Amino acid sequence: MIVKNKPKKIRKLIFWLLVCGWVGLLGYSAVYIYKKITHKPGITTVQINGIDVTVDETPITKEQIQEYNVPPTHPRYLSIPKLSINNARIKQIGLLKNTNQLDAPVSIFDAGWYTGSVKPGNGSGAVLIDGHNGGPNYDGIFKKLNQLSVGDQIIIERGDGQKFTYEVRDNRDMLVDEINDANNPYGMSTILSSHDDSKEGLNIITCVGDWLQSDQTYNKRTMLRAVRIQ
């Protein structure tokens, strides 16, 4: 009789394990949805590579976009049709204080133009753009950057209204160690150079991959390279 009851006991155990799993999943989903509903977007401070960085998840209004102005030769708006990005503001950025690390815009919905790179329309070199893949609670402007393929187009509009179209030539995700390898032709050592020396370039970088709690950063970067076609 004991042998005959074993399959029943096992089935019963499996049943209750599945029930507990579903209950746990439903509980997690409920908490996640509740946080999303009750969370109010705003400014917060996060640590990246041990440095305090201010991040703003507040949505940008159409009025703020329309009223945004920059000098005539500076990049003003970024558009990527395939990713449904239309006239995202481009803010000026430099390097994080006392480091050689590229800064990022405060808003997760803005792109950042590194002022140490060339201006659009320069004719050579590369315009360098970066931005957040997301904040603590919401996706950022470049969350889907790694979905762009060779041939996709990116448009930059300057302060004077002139537009420049760039075509993607290379897009890849790499580990941080890889992008910092001085011998890597697709790494940081060539980030200010065009993918095609005969044409003006546009290079975009953002964080992706897994969050490394010990290092307070993501373990990968998306590195996109495009060249101007008009």
C-alpha cells in the first residue's frame, strides 16, 4: 500500500509547489504594478562607478521641446525613425568631474552631445552622442539602441534648422573591458573618429547588459557608428 500511494504523494507535492510558485509570481506582479502606478517620476540620485549622478525621469512636454534652443551650429534635436524617436533634445555634456568618463544628460529622455567632439556639418571626425538606457523606474531614450541595423537612418537638426542624415554602419554590444581595450577598433580609443575617414561620422554610446552591484554600473555598452549620407 505504501508503494501504491507514492505517486499520489508526489503529484500532490508537485501540485502544491506549482500553486506556491503561481502565488509568488502573482504577488511579485502585483507589487511591481503597484509601484509603477503609484511611483511619481522625478529627480533622483544614483551611483555610477562610485560617482553620484543626478537622473530625472520626468516626462518632457511638447512645449519644452519646441522652446529648446541652442547656438546655430550646435546639435539641437535627434530623430531615429525606426525607434520612434522624434526631435529629442540634445544637451551639451562633458566629462564627469575628476574622471575621463563621459557624462550623460540629467533627463533620461534627452540625448547628450560631447562638446569635445565635432559639430554636425563639420565634414570630418565624428559627432559623439550618449544618453541613458533608462532610470531606476523608466526606460530611457536609448533603451532600444541596439535594435538598429546597418542602413537605418539617424537625423540631427542643428540650431539653425539645418538637418543632417546619418546611416548606421556598425552597431554592437561589448563588455566594458572590450571597449576600453586600446587595440579594439570599435572601442573608446576611436570613439571620436568616423567609421569612414572620407565621411563625417556619428557615434552613439549607451549602457546595456546586467547591472553590476559591486561596480555600480552595467557590464556592457552599445556602441553604434554611422556616417553622414546627406
